[in-house]
Amino acid sequence: KRRWCWPCAGILPNTVLVLFPTLRQTLYEGLLRGASASTLDASSGLVTVCAAFATLIAATATHPLQWYRSRLQAGHGTHGRNASVWDGLSIKLVHTVISNTLMYLSK
């Protein structure tokens, strides 16, 4: 018997996941304000640190929900052996943090 969980696999996670860029940008700007800088006068070192930290937090916050949605959409459920919501997080963080930091540096 399948559980009724389409909101977990579709509408709700997608709505939350599209907020990743907003969350990342809000954290980035907040970190810059905390360092008494703005996006116009921040040094490249400060941009690098703030962008990396904001991306790290945003990716970590949204990863469990993305993992859960992917498992449900693939039909695997959440009861697989050795399944963890943190599966794949390390490589995702490496890729996401590096690519987003480079994006912020190129702005």
C-alpha cells in the first residue's frame, strides 16, 4: 500500500527548492552587511568568504528536502537500506560552493 505523499514529492519541495537562490543571496548580503561592506565596495577576499559561507548554509538547508523528493519521485521511498538524507551532500557542497563562489567573484 502506497502512502499519500505527493506533496512531499512535488509541490511543496519544489516551492521550497526554488527559494535556494533567494536564501543564498539573502545570507550573502547579510554577511556583507555584518562585515560593514556592500556588494559594490567589498574586497574579492570578503566576497569569496561570504559567497562560500552563504552557499554552504543554503545548500545544507535544502539538501535533505531535495534528497527526499528525489527518492519519492524515483519510487524508492525512504525505507531503503543505508539510505540517509545526507547521501551525496559532500560532493554537492564541493561543486555548489565552488561554482557559486566563482559566480559571485565574476559579478
